[in-house]
Amino acid sequence: MDVRQLKYLIAIAEKRSFAAAAEALGMAQPSLSVQMKNLEHRLGTELFVRSPRGVTLNEAGEVLLLHAGQILHAVEVATNEVREAGRNPSGPVIFGFPSSASMVLSVPLAETIRLEYPDIRLRAVDAMSGFIKEWLEEETIDLALLYETSGLANAEVRTLLHEELYFYAAPDLWPFDSSLAQPVTLSSIQNIELVLPSKSHGLRMLIDQHCKQAGVTLNIVVEMDSLSQIKSLVSRGSACTILAPAAANDSETRGELIGAPIVDPVISRPVYLVRNPKRMRTKASAVVEKATIDVVRELVERNIWRGRLDAGALLEGQ
């Protein structure tokens, strides 16, 4: 089979018309028809069903269509790898971050890439997890960090670390008698006025799940889906909150927030590095993937990103 014939087959399947497919491909319709006749002759079977409503693939055509997409993707990957062999990693890499992970990782990762791989153009996109998942499925981004991966049909997932949630308040309004070094229980928070994301947010769903299991009802007085607005409200003393330390690292450094780990129960969540295997893995994206693991490991070891490294992430970073 000719690779071009597979491209023609895909175009006909999409347009449901030889004329429309020929126009989209920039070729004459008779030439397209001849190419498809030759393909059917080579395979020894018909591939199309013609009707007044257009052209569709029969069962044999559908089987070939499935393989055609895989074959063309493999050819594209092979072509790209051959072209990049021996070259320095270069080109764009688009990386999707949820806000809390972006706070701690995007800047040091960007600095690392710029210093070590100046020909790579890293684009860090800060968005809610739902949008990041859509972009992964649409193959519009190369890599992503996610806290949960449900609903992804195509995903290559690697666990980087597990982080525990903390209780945060303004420094001059700490509501407990205990020192900051002491953890606080979930039940001790239930009467404190809190600002949290709305119920559709992944962080809120995680908190609600643990509260239900522990029989605790929180006093949520404000709902905000903006991380920066939550931290601003808490720093002004209007409410307290529950966040991952990565999300509050900058505010803690500036002395705007103070926090303590939550226990009984501990609220923990994994952090995943995700890519869609259907999107072509360039040399540049592979380098950024490896650099991400290395930078995350360093951040955890320096206690900038408070969490427990996954054993697999440690091995990948070696």
C-alpha cells in the first residue's frame, strides 16, 4: 500500500464524497477514483458503499481506516525522529498546569529549560484541570500535570509525588492555641469560617470526600475558584482555607499566610505527569518530560514542594 492512498482513504471517510475529498486534497476526482480502485484491487476487496447520500466505508474499509490512522501516525513519528537525530532539542513544547502546581513548578522548570536547552520554546499554560484534560484529548498540548485522570480516554500517566493538604490562616489570626509546628485535626476546623473552591472543583471534591468519611461538616462561608483570590481573602483575615502547600508557597514566603498539616484524617492527593500517546513525542517534549521529573525531585528534596516522591519518579530521574 502507498501511504498516499491511506491519506486519500481518510479524506474520503471524513468528507463522505469523492468530489469533496478530491477538492480538499487538491487533486482531480478521476485521479482519486483511480487510486482507490488500485487500492481495492491490491487488497482484493471493495472498501466503499455508494448511495445517493454519499460514500461510506464498508466493514473492510472501516478496518483499514483504523490501521491507516495508526500507520500514518507511526510514519510521522519516524520522520520526525529521523530529522531530529543528532540535532539539539528544539521547537515548541506546550505544558498544561493546574494553578496550584504552576505556582511551585512552572518558573523553576522554565528556568531549567532556558538554561540547558535554549532552542526549546516552553509554553506553560495555567488552567483548570477540566480544560487541561480537554486539551490532552484534542492533542493540542504535549504534557500536563493533573491531580486526577478520570475521563481521559488516551493517557500515558506517571505518578510524581503525593502531597498532603494544609490548613491556612492569616498570621495574626491563627485560630488555635497550639504552635504552628503542630498538626490540626479535621474536626477542629469545622467551626472555623472557610473559603474553598466550588463543589465542581477537584480540590473541593477531595476535601468533601474526606469530610464525609470523617463525619465532619465544614463552615464554608465563601466559594471561590480563583486560587489568587482565595489567598488574598485569607491574607486579609476574612476567612481561612485548605490548600496544598505548593499553592501557598509564595504567600508563606512573603509572610501573608501560615499553615499547619491536617491530620485525622490526612488528606493526600497524587500529582501525575500526563501525555497523550497519540500526540507525536518530539525530542524537545521528551527532554522537557525528563527535566520535569528532575526539577520536581529537587523541589521535594529541598522542601519547596512539600510531598512524598513516588518511587517510580525517583527511578525515572536517575
